Amino acid sequence: MKRLAAVLLAGICLAYSSTGRTDDAAPLVLETKIPLGNVRGRIDHFAIDVGRQRLYVAELGNDSVGVLDLNNGQVIQTLSGLREPQGVGYAASSDTLYVANAGDGSVRLYNGADLSQSGRIDLGDDSDNIRIDTRRNRVLVGYGTGALAVIDPATNKKVSDVPLKAHPEAFQLAETGTKVFVNVPNARQIAVIDVVSGKQALTISPEDARSNFPMAVDDDQHRVLVGFRRPPLLSVFSSQDGKQMSTVETCGDADDVFVDLKRHRVYVSCGEGVIDVLADRGSRYERVARIPTSSGARTSLFVPERDRLYLAVRATLSEPAAVWVFRPTP
């Protein structure tokens, strides 16, 4: 028994700290699990309505979006009849929820107040990630074989397209909103879009890494952080000139990356079944913890206003689908 206890303790210490120090507190603590009900299959991205304290969950394999009340920690509504919803985004300026559907290429619109469907925009194929550009009051949606659709939330009409070399994955607005960095894995590049001209102004072409899916921006440090799956690593680029600054190994099958500005940390959620916690060491990043989760749980959302990290965990034989809520420490 003593030997078994020692083995278990060693495993816990290694899971929480890459340094192996047993006196380090876990930087992410599992606070609660919010069951999603009878939801099967893959779960994709999140969106947050901070004012109403609602979390929207794209239940891709279930053709639905779950609506969670974060104050009560429960599902309050399910938006059904969708077609493989991937991206979700909430625009406070128009009080509208946007849901991008891979199955039919549509973006469905819902009123924020009662979540009644208020419109539909047909983009044509594989609607994916959504970002809300609050500086210029517009909605950006990646779709098709290579484009970002620009939607005016005042009219809820598509007003233009930004062409890309292939289908876009994660993308982020950087600096003062004059640039959009876009992961284009099938073209093996990171496209830098000038938002004024709506054209690609710069191409970053990593030489030794492929499958760049997740991305985050650290405006304070003028950095763009890009997660690669082959090999599994996080590369850091200057958001001013695109030059690579550093690289660090991460967990496998990464799908989301977030910067915790308060603690100078980075969270990488991976389908391998872990969350990597990286510390900003000035010119480089160092992994300080690997938090065990669940196999396939790779999409997440860090919400600074609530100081919580939300992780989508699909159903298993022993547990229903749920959103795991992690509290950063200290």
C-alpha cells in the first residue's frame, strides 16, 4: 500500500509541475463540471455574453448549441436544428449571437434577449471560426476554400470577403485592430491581413512545423502565439514584423491557446487530454504544469472578466458531456 501511495503521489506531482517540485500549487484548479445533458460527439468552440453571464457551446456532433447560465452553473436552453455548428460569436453592439455551420455553410443569427432566430447568412461552404471586431463593429467568419467573410452587425449582411490561399482556421485581431493574423494550415502559412485594404500584406511561412490550428495574441508584448500539431509546439512571432521569436514544445492535438495577462501565463488545451500551462520568461516561454483532463477535450475559452478557463469535454462511457470550469491560481 505504501508503495502504491508513493507512485500515485509521484504521478500527481508530475502532472501538475514539469519541474517535479511537490511544493508548487496547481496553477489551474478544477472548480466544477457543468453537465450538458444528452450531447454526443464532438464539441467545438465557445462564445461568451458577459452581460448576461451566458456561455454558448457549439455542440458540433449534436447539431446544437448549448446555452449555459454561468451564475447557476446549468444549461438553460438548447438551440437545435443546426448543421455541424463550429464557431459561435456574440456581438454586444447588435445583441446578436452568430453560429457558423460547417454542414451547410450558413451563419445563423439569434436575438440575444430571447435567443429567437433572427436571420441567416449563406456563405456557401464550411463556415468555421468567428471573431467579433469591436473596434470596427463588424463580424469576421472564416469559411470555404479560403476567405474571411465580413459581416456588418448593423444590417447583418455580408459586405465583403478577404481572400486567402486555403481554408482558414483560428484567426485573431492584433495591435489596434489594423491587422488580422490567420492560420492557413493547408497553405502552410500564417497570413497577415491589412484590415484597411482587406488584402494580405504579409506571409509567415514556418519551415519545420505544420498543422497550425490554434492562435492567440498578446498585445501587451506585441506577440502572436501559434500552436502547431506536427510537431506539437507553440511558436511565438512578433505581431509587428512577423519574425519568429521563440518556440516551446507543447501537448499533442492542440486546438485552443489563451493568454492570461494578469498572471503572464499561456494556456494550451489539447486533445491528448491535458492543458499545458506556460509561463512568460521574457524572451521565451516555459511549461510549468501539465493539467490532466480527458481524451479529446481540446476546445476551451479563457474569460478574463470571470477569471475562469472553460473546457469542452465530450461524453464518455462513464461520464456525460460537460463543461469543466478551471480557476487559475493564485
